[in-house]
Amino acid sequence: MISQSALSTVRETLPVVGAAIGDITPIFYKRMFTARPDLLRDLFNRGNQAQGEQQKALAGAIAAYASLLVSDDAPNIDAMMSRIANKHASLGITEDQYPIVYEHLFAAIGEVLGDAATPEVVDAWTEVYWDMADALIKAEKELYARHDVVPGDVWRDLVVTRRRQESPNTVSLVLSRPDGGVLPQAQPGQYVSVQVQLPDGANQIRQYSLTKATGRTSWTVTIKAEPGRAEEGIPAGEVSNFIHDNVFEGDSIRCSLPYGDLVVEDSEDPLLLVSAGIGCTPILGALNDLVSKESRRPVPVLHADQSMAAHAHRSEMAQLVSQLPGASMHHWYERLGARAATETVHEGFINLAEVPVDANAQVYLCGPPPFMKAVRRGLDELDVPEANIHFEVFGPDTWATVPEAVPA
């Protein structure tokens, strides 16, 4: 628990620290990676660091957590904390790594705030940091315990038993244990971390949703090769392109245990599954699970993409929907080409007004942030309760930096 005196100080200094947090986090990462280059090489996503996305996510998380502590009307950040804990568990983060972050973060705070970083202010924000850290450490220990492993022991060497091209820039890999044995239990919508050694010796890690994990002898993941956009300062995906160019049937690949909280719970409640682009992957995991259970739940499935050619798993998604008596499928494509629009295939951007949406449905949403924000606005207009909306964020969770996007 945070002391009342610390809460008072945090409340008074939150505007100053909040305004400076965007300056503090880049300095923090620079200091930490200078002292510990192994962390950038073998743990943190170098692409996100180059774009500044990780800095935004950390700044947003700290500001949101502090706001929650000192404000009665601050948004609930349980969902954000759960996503962070699951991501940490999939990376094998352990309790002893939190003091490393503390050391360099508070050195950066002192550098940016200068004389304003009085002992009283530093002590108060130290309590905030460790309160947040302790909550994450506790959640991560519980996540490790679910797989009956000691904290950090999440890595397994699997073998690629099948590789298939799903669209011009996506491939799916079927992964199994080398001995053909049983894999850890995965839930629909979860992901695994994949670690590859790049030519420069770095062991970079990325997360990929499990598109199929209904059996216990194989998992399927789909990887989209990210080409990069130099004019926007976005580098090509290091791991995704390496996998596309180098990983084939028979190759070994290092994967974590499955984690993630975008899990479709068993119930009879109506569902609404909404995705765009490669965001279809956790939705496929949910559909495969529903088919395996012979579910009869009402399940409208909505997907948006650039074109039919770009739509990964297009045929598989349609096949799964056809096996569910309560399911229906709608597509939106930015470009239909020579095809004409139909009642279920639309041209343009997704529009919830074009399909019936049950306001009581449990909604599972995944896609690029602009897409998800647009869908969230549409769901709000249809009076779908905030508590019914569940989503997955690919990459750093920068939603917390946008007040209306902090999950309730």
C-alpha cells in the first residue's frame, strides 16, 4: 500500500511528472541499454525502440497507473495491467529484473526534473513504481503457476512440421514437440513468443497468436512479413522477415508457453468477432475452438482487409464459419477489384451499421489501432457495454496514452 503522504505528493506532482514522462522514458531506455546492451539485443524489440513505440507505452502505463491511485474518476486499468503481465510472462520476465528498471528510470527522472526531483518527490514516485511493480510481479507469478513452472522457465524448443503460404506476405507454421509429445494447454486467443537468432547474434523475440491449438500435439502460428516504410521511419520487421526467409519444415524454433488474455470464455452468450488484417489470427484461434466444441452460439464474424488477395486465411475462416450453425460472415475490402459487392462482401471500411449487432454480445476485437478505435466508437453508438469489449494489441500498448482508449 502507498502511504497517504506519498499519495498527496503524487497528486500534487502528477501534472509535472505527467508532462515530463515523454522526455523521461527515452532517456531511461538510453541509460539502461548503455549499461545493459544485452537487454536490447536479447529481450526488447529493437524495431519498437527505433520507432519510439515502447517509450510511449511505458509513459502511458506509468501515467495511467499514477492517475488511478490519486483520482476517484480515473479509468480502470486492470485490462492494461493484465496485458502487461501476460506479455512479461511470455518473455520470461522475473522479479529480479524490476530493480534494473527502477535504477535507470529514476536516474532519468532526476536528470529531467532536476531540482524539482526533491527527496520527497522521488520517495513518493518510488512508492508508485514499486506498487505497480509488485502488482505485476504477483500477476506474473500466478501466470507461471498456471503452467506449473518456476518464474521465467517458459522457453521450449519446437520443430516446424508444416509451412504454408497464407497470402503474399504471410506464412503459417505448424509447431510440434520434437518427440511428438503433448504440448502445454493453450486457450483460444492466446499467443506464444518466438525467439530467433539474427545474423548479428541478437536473440530477438516477437509474439504470434495461436490460430489453432485445439489438439495437444501441435500449435499453428501465422507470421506476416513487415516490409518497413522508410519514408515514415518504420524499419522492416527483423524477426518476421527472418522467419519468412529462413524457417522451413524440419527446422527448430524456440517458443514460449502460451499466454494472453484475449480468451473467449465458455458460455452461451452471443459473440461478435471483429478483425482487420493480421488481426484475424486470434479470431481464428477462437473459431477453431468453437468448432471443436460444436458451439451453437450466435457468432457474427466481421473482417476488414485491403483486398481478397491480401486476406490471410480467407478460405479457412470461411470454412470454420460454415461449420458453426450460429455463425455468419461479413467482409469489408478497401479494393474489390472487378468483383461486385454483395450482402456479405462490402467495399470500403468496416461499418457496423451494415450488420445486426446484439448489444449484449461479448465482443472480441483485434486489428490496427486506428481500426480498433473506429470499431470501438461504433460499438459505443450501438450501446454495447464497455465491459463486453475485449481486445488484443499487437505491439506496445500505446492505447493507454489516449484517454478515451484506456480500457474499462
